[in-house]
Amino acid sequence: MPRVSPFKFLQEVRTEAQKVTWPTRRETTITTAMVFVMVAVAAVFFLFADQLMGFAVRTVLGIGG
């Protein structure tokens, strides 16, 4: 593997960083909101799934009554 000088490496990094398409403020806001919505949906789903499985286990084992 050929050795690259640190100066050349930094030039290449800068060139590649200029190619990055950064999201707009609106895109970031929408994506953040969607993440919060999906976290809330997942939390509610797992709450109900946990309650259902807990009920089933208590019923089968006859404990907690």
C-alpha cells in the first residue's frame, strides 16, 4: 500500500467533505419529529406486549392473584 503524505491526505479529506450533501433545517426537523413519533409508537407497542405476556404468564402459572 503506497504511503500518502499527511498534507495530501488532508487535501483529499477536504475534497470529499465538500461532496457531502448536508440536510436542510426543515429536513432535520422532520426527521427528528419522525424519530420521536416512532419511539412513542414502539414504546406503546412494547408496553402492551409486555402487559399481555405478563398476564399470560400469571394466568398459566397461577401467581400474583
